[in-house]
Amino acid sequence: RKEVEQDPGPFNVPEGATVAFNCTYSNSASQSFFWYRQDCRKEPKLLMSVYSSGNEDGRFTAQLNRASQYISLLIRDSKLSDSATYLCVVNRLYNFNKFYFGSGTKLNVKP
Amino acid sequence: GAGVSQSPRYKVAKRGQDVALRCDPISGHVSLFWYQQALGQGPEFLTYFQNEAQLDKSGLPSDRFFAERPEGSVSTLKIQRTQQEDSAVYLCASSARRAGSQETQYFGPGTRLLVL
């Protein structure tokens, strides 16, 4: 079983829509959680860390559900520029240097 | 300011050839990571350096893969006797402090390796 699993998509949504992705992780010792964004043929860039209480950054909201071992990303008022692949990343307590990436969820925002 | 740089950006190698991929992390960054990203997949961890010390190499797929960071800044990933399954994008990332729970990694643009 993969450490981190994501729906590959693509999610095709119109501009202005709200879209949500989930990501599940298999190891209950996972401690830190992130969402990265990767544009086509570019490097991943940190979108946001995910905190236990949930956190928001502008149009982006991240939530963590430890009981069910998933994290979510909600994007409100989608922009064309949000089109990218969104990578879920976790690492484990006591092994902070090893980061596990999901395969990514592709988002296409259409005009 | 300068980000993480990698060279070459593209490399075509014949099967059996040795290759060396270079990473220049952000100046002063303590932590350096190498990842392998196959088409349509997320990055897979290869190895981690804290300064010049290679603290984790558990992700290196075989003994043909070797990484070093002798002075705690520039790092080189070497692949000996390349195979077609080594074709991938090799990403380097650095972060300011030793690996911690919420430490941000900054990625370089990657080296796209194609083994024929």
C-alpha cells in the first residue's frame, strides 16, 4: 500500500468554482502534512502546511483528520492560474528528513 | 535572490554510461534532499544530507546510485551504469535548518535524465 494516496483526477472546473481534494496516508505515525503545487514540467512549490486545527490562506483551506488519516485542500473561487497538479506530502515523527509525496491531483480550471 | 539550481537541465545517456548531476542549494541551507520523479508520479525520496553528513540514503534504489556533499554546500548525485528505468526527473531541494516538522523545502528545476 502506498504511503500517500491521491485521486489523480483531472478535476475540470469552471472559473469561480469551489473544488476540494482529499489525500489519505497509511501510517498513523505521520506527523507533518503539506500541500505542494507543481506546474507542468516545473518543480514543486510549497502551497501550505497543514496544521492540526486546520488553516486557511486566502482562497485555500487545508484540513487534517487524524482519526481517518486524511488531509484535504479546498480551493474557493478558482482562478485559471490555479490549474496545476497538487501534491500531498507527509512525514513521520522521529524521521523528519523523509518526505512522502502522493502522485498528485490534477486540476484544470476552465474559463 | 538565487534559488536552488541544478545542472545539467537535460541529460541523454546511453545505457551503461555513468552520469553526474549537480545541485547548488540556497546559500547557507543546512538540509539537502534528492528526489526521483517518474512521469505521472510524485517525487520519491532518495537521500538526505545535513551539512556534509549523509544521514539517510534509504531511498537510493541500488548501489549504482551515489550522492555526496563534501563541503556541505554543492551536492552531486552520481548514477553508474545507467539503465533505462533510471529515466526520470531528478529533483534537488534544500531547507534552511536541519529537517524539522514544518520545514519548507525549496526545489530546484530538476535534471531530466533520459537513458537510451
